[in-house]
Amino acid sequence: MLTKEKMIPEEGWRKQVYRIIYYSDTPAGKLFDIILLGAIVLSAVLIIMESLPGNYSKHFNAFYISEWILTIFFTLEYMLRLLCIKNNRAYVLSTLGIIDLLALLPFYLSLVFPGAHFLMIIRLLRLLRVFRIFRLMAYLKDAAYILNALRNSYRKIFIFLFFISVISVVVGALMYVIEDGRNGFHSIPESIYWAIVTITTVGYGDISPGTAIGKFFAVILMLCGYSIIAVPTGIVGQEFKKIKKGAKDCDRCGNQDNDADARYCKVCGEKIQQEA
């Protein structure tokens, strides 16, 4: 993890470059962030434009030159970050350092392995660097609040999804028998596909029952589909409520599902330390 002690270099040109690259409290720093943001957006637009049918072959030279210019720019920027930082290892192994490196590698790999051009899509990882430019990394810490709620409720959600999967398999097989292999229900896997599409309320419409009994079961499955959203939302919402109330964590087993007024862990029985 990058800390100020590991990052900020001693006095000299490295510290000046560091301030320009990592901060925006100077005119040079603001200009650098604007140029970097423009290069990131341009890189993403070029990748999207390359994916259009026939566009890459038609404008091959323009795309190729643009890739070279942007890659050289990001390579120099990556090298400057390594030069001006106090601890190179801390930056290279950081999340943003890994993203920076992964965004550069595909282009150089494509020079050695021409068939690796499809890896260019990894360059879209540069969009994540917007978090650095707008100093949004601090807000990502709030994501831990959501992750804790999901982690505490994953067992209940897993059981619910397993139940839904079983229902989809059973109903799919049943629909295969009811429709007698007609109306798109040519096999049990296709019927299961229809059941999943229906119960998730997606409804592509490529397969639909034609018999009265089949339509009846389809209606039942559609109504059950509303629970796909309601049940997991309720489970996670309850965990949010517990966290907000200050649910106690167990120091022994790490269980986070204890009530706010709990004196002992409901999993291992360990006495919970009360806050002063």
C-alpha cells in the first residue's frame, strides 16, 4: 500500500516532478492532469472506434500511429512515476501501478506476437486512472461498507440463488415435457434457458410456450421472478441495518453477524469486548 513516507522523495528535482505528477495544487500539476485525462479519453475512444467493422483496416495507419504516440506518452509517464517516487516497489505493486503496467503491456506484446492484438482491449483499464486524476481513491474506502454487507449475507444469498437454480432446472424440464419439444423447447437445456430468462424477468422472447398449461406455468414463473430482486435486496438491506447499528465483530472467529447488544459470539461463543 502506498503511503506518503514511501512515496515522497527527498528535496530536489524528483520532489518537484513528484508534486506535478501526483498533485494538482500547482499550474503545472493541473496542466499535467488535463493532458493525462485527454490522453486517457482519446485512448478509450480509439479502442472503441477500432472495434467498428472494417474501421481498423480502413484507417490502419491512423490507428497505428495514434497507438504509438499514446503508448510512448504513457510509457514516459510510467517511467517518470518510477523515477520521482521514493519507493519504486511500493508503486509497482500498488493497485494503480499494476493497472498502469497492464495498460502498457498489450501494445508491446502485439509487436512480438502479432496475434495478440486482441489484448488491446486491456488498454481500457486506463479509464480506471480517472480515479487518480480526480482524487477519488479516498471515496473507494466507502465501498468497504458495501462489501462488508455482501460478505455477511453471502450465505443467505447463495442458498437463495441455489434454490432459484433448482427451480429453473425443474420448471425447464417440466416445460420440455409439457410443450412436447415444440415452440422452441427442443431440449431440456433450451427449456432451462427459457426458465432462467423468464424468472429473471429478462424476457428475450425467442422462446415462448404455446400450450395453455405451458402459459400457466410461465405466469407462475414470472410472478416468482419478482423475488429475484426483492429477496436479495432485503437480505443485504438487513446487513446494512446491522452495520449501521454497530453490530459487534468477534475477535476470535471474525464473525460479523452478531447483534449490536451481543455479549457473546453466536458462532464460537467468545465473549465480545464491549466498547467503553
